[in-house]
Amino acid sequence: MKKQELIHLHSLLAQVQHHYETEAETSVQHDEYAELGVKPTSIHKSKTDHKDAVFALADGLTSDMVAESDEPLTLTAD
């Protein structure tokens, strides 16, 4: 995968995170991702940096989604 493609994927994952946080009304904490200090707009960072950021962001998002799906479901009567 080319660096430009990784940056695009990184940007898409950041949008997924924003959408998920909006829909779930939560804030997702990604310690590993935050420690990397690589944002989708960090075009000066290396291809490897963006690859690491993509994996960290994807891992953080899926971990949070799995944790949320393990919570008991509450039903409300309409």
C-alpha cells in the first residue's frame, strides 16, 4: 500500500471514530494511538508511522465496540 493510500485510510478511520463517538454518545480513548502522535493530517510523517497509527486506531475502535456489545441490552417500552 502506498503512503498516500495509508493516509487516506487513516483519515477514513478517523471519520469512523468521530461517527461512532457521535452515535454511541461516548468518547473513545486510544492510548496507543495517542502516544504515536500521528494524525491523518500529519503528511510529513513516514509511511510506517501512518501504518502503525492505522493499526492502533482500528484496534482501539474495535476493542471499544466489542466492550460496548458485551454490555447488557436494555429495552424500553414505547
